Amino acid sequence: MECCFEWRKPSLSHHPYMCFSPHDPPCGPCGPCGPVINVTLRVENFLGGYNFSSSVNIVMNQQHLIVFLQKAADMREEFRFSASYGTYGYYIDTINGVEANYPKHETWWHIKNQDNVSLPLGSSCYIPSDGEIITYEFVKGAPH
Ligand code: B12
């Protein structure tokens, strides 16, 4: 697989919504980033239709959540996803064939942590911590 991350210059780090902050691990264009951490990813759809849940444990270098999601998709079919790239990086549209459509049905894939708190950043910007449990939950209409 090719290096998937756009390398953002440190000069962008002052921007509140950009990915790089002084707290980010030192991340090169292709190399591994922070220390090895243990993160659990979960995916849940209980909205009706095709209901499922799945969980996977990933041990790898600390880096952006999207890389953990890619790893999960490599490990388990239920995590296969599609995304559209925009101002804040990748917006997750579909997981395991379940497609969100906010304009039509107000559905979306909500990303939460183990305390049921909505992540303040999307998959391209958020960097998980060691021991964190992150859930992608298919929801309808709820704000973030
Ligand atoms: C409305 C909104 C949503 C709606 C979008 C509904 C829709 N499709 O119309 C919903 C509720 C679905 C949503 C979801 C999320 N959002 Co939101 N959202 C907003 C909000 C309040 C307004 C966006 C807007 O309408 N702009 C006006 C239009 C004209 O511009 P636009 O560029 O076309 O807007 C589109 C994008 O912003 C996109 N979008 C919305 N949220 C996100 C998040 C990410 C990561 C991406 C790539 C795109 C995206 O949807 C908009 C409509 O198509 C902004 C805050 C703001 N004031 O900008 C946050 C904001 C963009 N969202 C944010 C976040 C964190 C999320 C979530 C990751 C939250 C979560 N924990 O799950 C999820 C996305 C998860 C995923 N599946 O990838 C952050 C992004 C920060 C970052 N650097 O990553 C923002 C900036 C809020 C904040 N924390 O300050 N969001």
C-alpha cells in the first residue's frame, strides 16, 4: 500500500481545525508515528435493516484514526468502508455496505469513545490514545 497521508506542514498547526497540533506525535510522510499503542475499534448498526456489530483490537504505532480504520478493514470485512475527502479529511460514508445519507434520511456514521463522547475530530484528524475504544455507530438525526 502506498503512503496514504498528505503531509501537512507544521506551519498549519496553529489552525484549530487542522490535524497537526503541538500534541500530535512526530509523523513523517510515510513512516510510523508515535509509540506502539493498543486501540479497539467497534462498528455498530442497530438502526434496523441489516443489524450488526463487530469489534477488533489493533496494536500499532500511534497515528491518525483513519489508519487504524484501514487496518481494521484489512482484518475484518465488517470494517470495510468508503469515504469522501473534504476540508476536514475523510468523511466516512459507508461501513460494511451500510450507507449514510444525511440529506435524505439524516443518517450518518457517528464516531464515539468509550465514555460515549462524540469525537471532536474526524477520522483523518483524530489520533487515538493507548487503551481507547472507538465506536463507529450508525445513527439518525442526532447532533454531534
Ligand atoms: C452539519 C455538520 C455535520 C453533519 C453533516 C450533515 C450534512 N451532510 O449535511 C453531521 C451531523 C452528519 C456531521 C458529522 C460529523 N462531524 Co460535523 N459538522 C457539521 C457542521 C456543524 C456544519 C457543516 C456545514 O454544513 N457547513 C456548511 C457547508 C455549506 O459547507 P460544507 O463544507 O459543504 O460542509 C460539509 C462538511 O462540513 C461535511 N462534514 C460535516 N462534518 C464533517 C466531519 C468531517 C470529518 C468531514 C470530513 C466532513 C464533515 O458535511 C457538510 C455538509 O455536506 C460543522 C461545523 C462548522 N461550523 O463547519 C461540523 C464539523 C465539520 N464536524 C466535525 C466532526 C468532528 C464531525 C464528526 C467526525 C463527529 C463524530 N464524532 O462523528 C462526524 C463525521 C463522522 C464521519 N462519518 O466521518 C468537525 C470537524 C473537525 C475536524 N477537524 O475533523 C466540525 C468542524 C465541528 C467541530 N468539531 O468543530 N457533521
